[in-house]
Amino acid sequence: MNQEMIPHEIVLSNPDIEVRFFPLESREHYVAPHWHNSLEFIYMIEGTMITQFENNVRQMYKGGEFSVVNPRAIHSVKVSENKALVLQIPSAFMEKYVPFHDFLEFSVGMHPENEEDILRLEKLKKIFTDMHSVYDTRPDAYLLRFNSLLYDLLYTLVHHYSVRLTDNDITRRNRSINKVRDIMRYIEKHHAEKIVMEDIASHFGYNPDYLAKFFKKYLGLTVMQYLYEVRLNRIVRDLQETDLSIGDIFEKHGCTNYKYTMQLFRERYKCTPKEKRKELKGNF
């Protein structure tokens, strides 16, 4: 996420290519609900990852499988210790080569039944590993090879792993997503204040019960659960970037119930704030 920790992740391309591509080795962690304008593919090599999408749809991915996150889709991620290859394709790149990309929704099935689909899935996996091999070693003229693999990948995805949405589909989806994003932004902005459901509902002109059900449906979290995800993210940032006491940091981000916040912190990070600060600052 960007420095302000808003739920819109800013995706920057690698300096020599028009996309972001990198190997990723992760320890167990959780990424709170967020979104980005890029089409994201993660090829899992080892370990597992659980991605939760809008409408409380949850999918688990393991070694040899792809996670696909469409642009502007709100999602959260729970990761075990793993290795993966990550490809994020910015909307500007998609617009250049696939002008109708806004009407496409991508999905890669992991259990094809016929021979043709099995071979096509294996081809996708090989493209990813070849991209990594070329980009890691960077032989002479490596960009020619890397870009040829990227174009082959995108062509295959457009023709075999996408469905075209209607205008009504797009309008209906965007209307709901924009509602959720507005609520998320409001919580981000006011996270340090004493927020209650009635205040948020009143601000947006919603019935509190409707707001609670709507938010839970799309994010799989209650409003209060998301509020504390925001607070925990800010706390961790301040543990790394400031020398404020833990009590002051908690208070700064609206966590007046010290015992409850400490409990949530331990559940999320498997350590105390003091231990997390040592880890982040490299003071072992």
C-alpha cells in the first residue's frame, strides 16, 4: 500500500518494463481489504494463500495454482509461508493493447478436465517460469524475450480465460463497489476518532442495519473489524517509523481500549508490539 495506507494500492511498474513482475517469498501475514487498478496474477510455487473477494467469496491457492485479481476488485489476502511469482499489469498497458479490457473479467480454472485445457494451463505456468528465468538472468536482448512472453500470456488470457461483461453488469458492479470504497475511505480518514455505526450510517444516509449487512457482504468483515484493521496497520507503521511509546501510538490511532487492542495485535502478528518494533527496526 502507499504511504498514507489508504485501501487503494499504488502499483508501480519495474523501471525497464511496462508491468510489475517480481518473485515473492513471504512469511505468514495478512493484508487487509484493498484494491488497485492493475490486473494481478500470482503464480504460487510453494505454500498457500487465501484471497477473499467481494460478496464474501473466498478462494484458497496452493503450489502450482494461479490467483487472479481483476482491476478495482476489493480483496484481502491471508498468506502462509510461501514462494510465488507476481505479475501486475497496469490499466494503461491494458488500454494500449486490449482497448475493451474494462469489459473483461479474468479467471483461471485450476482443474481442467479435457486435454486441450490441461495443456493450455501448463503453458501458462511455463510462461511465468520462463519470464522469471529471463528477467532474473537478463541475457543480451532479454527485453525482447520477456515482452514476447508477456504478450503471449496476455493474448492467451484474453482469448481463453476471460468473459465479456455487459454494460448493465459493469454499472451494477461499479455502483456497489463505489459504495464500499466510500465507506472504507471514511473509516480511513476518521480511524483515530471514536466511530460508531450510527455516525457512519448517518453520514452516508443509510440505515445502520443496511450498512452493517452491506459492508459485511462485500468485505467479509464488520465495520468495526475493518476499523481495527486500519488501526493495526497504522500502529505497525508507527512502530517502524517513530520512537513513540506503544501507549502513545495506541492512543494516537484511537485505540483507547489497550487490553483489547493488544489482544487483536497478538492475534494478527503473533507477537507483542514491542517484539514487532524490534523485528521492523532490525534490532534482534
